Amino acid sequence: MFPLCETKCVVADFSRLSTMEEYRNLVQDDIAKLDVGYLALNAGIVQVGLTEQVTDREFESVINVNGLQVVYFTKAMLGQMLARRSRSAIVVVSSVASYLWHSDINTYCTTKSMVRTFGQALHYEVKHKIDVLAWTPGYILSNMAPTFRQRDGILFFRITAAKAVRVMHSALGKTDTTCGTLGHRLVLWSA
């Protein structure tokens, strides 16, 4: 799909990383020598249950993966991306849930709100050199998410991963935030 694009996989357990020092070491050891022009931050886990009911470890994992991973990894990479001669891009993947509240997934909604506002603010901090977009999609069909049947009544609100990325990329460099498609915006407006 992108023949001139090189990728590198770095294995890290974001649920266990919780300090800037750990993220700086990860970048220094595995990424510092690379010319990173596009950074997509998309990790998320959900622990269903009221705040009091989830274990401390589950609670910490959601905050570490959904919140700290985005903020700390971005900060650890920012100097390197600002130093590039060419313009860079950072996509912070949040969720339409960042605008909503659900008592059984409170920590998920809270962390997605955190990274959305972080991405929005960062957009204005570095817009002279880096395009930053906080992306707040709704339901996306993927290998990780189940498909819904026609009778589930939400077909209009689900989209393929390819379409979601295409729509998101059309907003990159033009705004600080996007839900993407009309269907995902309607989910937000109906809340």
C-alpha cells in the first residue's frame, strides 16, 4: 500500500510502563535513530465494571495503556519529530466515548477524554512544524472488533477500518479534532 514507507515494530507492554523515564528509554533504545515522520498512537483497553469493582491492576492498566502511553510516548518523541527538516504528523486516537460517560466503563471514557484534549492542545503548540489530530471515531469494524448483524440496527454507525483511516487522513492538517464520518458525528450529537 505504501511501498516507500518503512516500518519498525517495537514490542512493549504499555500496561506496565508508567514513567517518562521508561518511555524515554524505549525511544532511546529502539527509535531514536529513525526518521519518524508519522506517529499514530492507537492503543486501548476496556475494563467493564463500576470503578469500585475493578481491581487496582485493571484500573492501572486502563490508565497506563489508554492515557499515559499516548501522553508519555508523544512527549518522548516530540523533540525528535520537531527536529526533522520535513513536516511531521501525529494522530492521537481517542474515541467518541471521550465525549460521553458510562458508569460501567468510566475509566475508559476518562482516559479517552484525556488523550483527546491532550491532542487538541498539542495541535496548537506545534502546528508550525507538526500536524496533530485528535481522532474520536465511533465503532470501526476490524479484526479486533466483532461485526454486528443487520438486525442490530447500527449499520449506519459502523465503518470499515480502511474507510475510517481515509476519512481521518482527509482532516489531518486542517483541524485539531475529527470524529470522521457523519455516522460517528451523529452518535455524538445524539448523546
